[in-house]
Amino acid sequence: IGKKVQAIYLWWHKPVIDRELLQSLPNLKVIANSGVGMDHLDLKLVASFGVKMANAPRAVCSTTADTGMALLLASARRLVEVHNISISPSMEKYCEADILGVKVTGATLGIIGMGSIGYKIALRAKAFEMNILYHNRTRRKVPEEQAVGATYCKKIDSLLQQADFVMLVVSLTPQTHKLIGKRELELMKPTATLINISRGAVVDQEALLAALQTGVIRAAALDVTSPEPLPRDHPLLKLKNVIITPHLGIKTDKATYRITEEAVENILAALNGLPLPSEVLPS
């Protein structure tokens, strides 16, 4: 059967692509990934077997941006915590001071990673009248900045010091591994919130835990952790100032359908010797 396989569609990192599997599939031409992030693949290893790789950037951008804004709003208004209070038998003991959130309109959002998803987050934040800062490897074109009212921060430190909400939207690479650690968290405002919709390993999780426990930052909203899911006894799960969701970024009915369509487009292109619409090359 292995000799007949020409394409693999990866869904949620399965199957695991390793040297043994690649050696067992001599006619494999393409691996299509169900999402943008490719950190679960050894791109150079795959390429060494002459296999092309593709992801699904067009299908996931809007849905992931929606998730980022949902987490920002839920954390700002403490929706999960307030929901638990609302259904508590002792609801009458709480007063307004116990459920005060923070204002989003007019607040400063710092976006770290202004690719397709980051830019869509900026579009959404503009509708909430937020002040937008961003840090990226390369600066966006001036008309693109003006369209969303975003200001470029060449240094990440400048963004961290000014932002009320810091949104992580970067790919996981050796350069972004633990991009946010103790030093970076201490640069943030004590009233700031960290939102991570990229990968768990982009944040030093132990440093984040300490920062949340000691008031270095106000709160965190995490769609990704390391590992996923966290062990049930992990202290992050016990904090009231943390929202954790199980990597919901792309999980909607329409996005799932579109991801599959995009994967099929890439597979058919590879099998027919055509350029892949979303080819990913090893760096």
C-alpha cells in the first residue's frame, strides 16, 4: 500500500511524519497540512525526500483572528469568572466591585506578528477604536498601516511597555521559542493582558505562571499551551485571571471545510505537476 501513496493530508499533526514513514513511501509527492503552523514538521527532512509541503493560510486567517479577539474581550470583561459567579449559590454576596473588568475601547493593543492573521486582528481592533502597535520581522507598507491605524515598533520592548493587551501571532521557530519570558513580562504594564493564539512554546510558561501569581501582569488568555492539553493539576488551571481554551483557533464548521478544500487544491496541483498555491519551503 505504501508504494501507492502519493499524498498525505495532515489533520491535527497526524500522522507523525518521520524518516521511517518517508522511507516507506517512495512515491510520496506532497504533504498538505491542515493549518498554517508547520513547526510539527522537519521541513528539511521532508524536502530531502523530494516531497513538497503546503499549508492552508487562506482558510484559517479570519477564524483565528476571531478567536484572538474573542479571548481579548472575554478576558477584559472577565466573562468566564463572571459566569461562574452568576451561577453560584452565593451570587447575592457579590457586589459590582467584584466583577469590574477593563475597558477595550481606546485601549492599546500590541500585536506581535503582523502576518495575514495579525493584520486581520488589527482590522477587528480598529472597529473597537483601539490604538494599535505592532512588531514584525519586516515592516508593513505605509498604506497598510494607515488602513488599520497601526504604528510599527521596531523593538519589541517598546510595544511591551505601552500595550494594554499583547497579542502573540507568530509562528514557532527557534527564534520565537520562549520569545516572551520573565524579562519581557516584567516590561509589560501591571494592568496588561497577554493573549497567545500562536503556539504554547512561544511563551515561557513557568515565567508566565509566576507573573500571573504575583501581579506582574493582570491576566492572560491562552488558546495554546505547552503541552496541550495541560496536566489537570497544572497551577495555571487554578488561576482566576487566566482563560484557557483548547486550541480553538480554526475550529469552526466553515473553516474546517475550507481547510480541506485548500489541502485538496495543493494535493491536486502537486500530483499534476503544477505550482502549489500554498507551498511551504524549508528555510
